[in-house]
Amino acid sequence: MPKTKKPKIINFGAERDEPVSGLDPIVDSNTKILILGTFPAQASLDARFYYQNQIKRFWEQALKTIGRFNGLDHDWCRKLLLESRIGLWDIFECVERGQSSEDAAIRRAKYNDIVAFLSNHASIEHLVFNGRNAHDWLEDDYPELFRMQRLNARWLQSSSGRNTQFRRGADWDGFFRQVGIRVEPSGKSDEGRA
């Protein structure tokens, strides 16, 4: 996929705009893996929960190693993620974008304070980016994050429906297995010894 142009990064507090605000992170004091996207789609903002436009691709395919999310309500999805020591968030706190929820529609954006967030969540060892845009844009502006010795940062294939390279979450599955997360026959994830 061709690289998407990064939106203009601004401080909305200093400007008179009405940006769209994102979602609160799903995280706790035991979170080991933080999955970062760019910004929630409108369907996710309306539902107040992540990846509602990607039920099949993100929840059922990218996270298939974690457990079976099919048919679970948001509270159970959150519980299963946190039991697996996995958190969710986005690189952008708020954006101005066109009618589409695609990254290319984001015209202006403000970053979440990920540096401070990581300082307050010392258990996080892995930053996993849902697609290359989130990874590359954050690395462009905050290269120090990618030099932190405690962090392993990597991008995995975007779960976006427009990504023809997704392969039903094969690289996600490989990553979770590499760090020791697997699913027991009951469907509940087990972190193993990683």
C-alpha cells in the first residue's frame, strides 16, 4: 500500500476549531502490550468502543490468538484484553477529518501524550501499531519513543478493510505467539512465560 501523507499536527487548544475527540485507552497496571491505531472510525466513536468498523478483521482475525471475541459485548472484550495484558489506544487524541474514517481523510491532528502515558504505565513492554501509518507518523515526530530500551515497537498489517495484504491476521498471530500468548481450548488466553 502506498504511504499515506501525514496530517498537519497542531495544538487544538490554541486554535478555534472543533475537532473530533477519540476514545479513552483500555489499559491497566498489568498491561504488557499496547496496540496503537491512528484514530477511531466513526462507527467506533458512535459505539464508544474500538474497532467497531472492523469486527471481523480486528476482533475475529487479528486477535484470534487471544480468544474468541465473536458475539461478546464491549465489557467482555475489554475484560479479555486486560486478562491477556493487552491494551488499546490511538496515537491521535483528536482530529479534523473529511467524511471518511480512513487515515487519508485526517487533515489535522493532535497527538495523545504517549510519552507521559508510557511513563505512567511502566509494565508496557511492546508497542504494536495497527498499520504502518500509526507507526511511521509517531516515529517521525517522537523518535525517542522508538529508542526506549524497555520497549519493543513494531507495526503489523493494518486490519483496515482496504488493506489487501492483511492475510487474515497471520502476522498478528505470529507476534502473539512469539511473545508467549496463546489460547487455551476453553477460548481463554494464557500469557505463558513471556
